[in-house]
Amino acid sequence: MTSVSITITTYNSIAFFIESFINVIDLDEIDEIIINDDNSDDYDEMIELAKKMLSHKQYKKIRFYKNKVNLGAYRNKIEAI
């Protein structure tokens, strides 16, 4: 059986994150969603909104990560993988 993971990388972009997140949380084919934030100012707010949108079943497949320092878009994507 094939395993499918989705990565969402963010940096001070809560509106774009929410749009991306809504598009993937209900897909049954996805085994894991990795959210990697690049040390955003809005990280806590973003995570709280995400948690409110999730059922218990969905929450089990989500992994939240925040970089300790801003790495830039490219390195943040590499960290997410």
C-alpha cells in the first residue's frame, strides 16, 4: 500500500495556510500532513485555527513543526521533507 504525505510550508501567511489546509484535511488518500512554519509571527494563531477545524480522526495525521529561526523558503521546504 502506498503512503501519501503532504507538506505545507508557511511564513506569516495565515490566509494562504488556511486555504491550503482546507483543501487537504478531508482527503482520505492522505496519510500525513506535515506543516512546517518558518518562525512566523502568526504561528500560534495559525495552529489554533487549524486545531479548531479538525476532527479527532483528522488530528492524528497532522504534524506541526516550527523552525527556531527563519531559514527562508527553500530551506523551510527541505526541512518539511
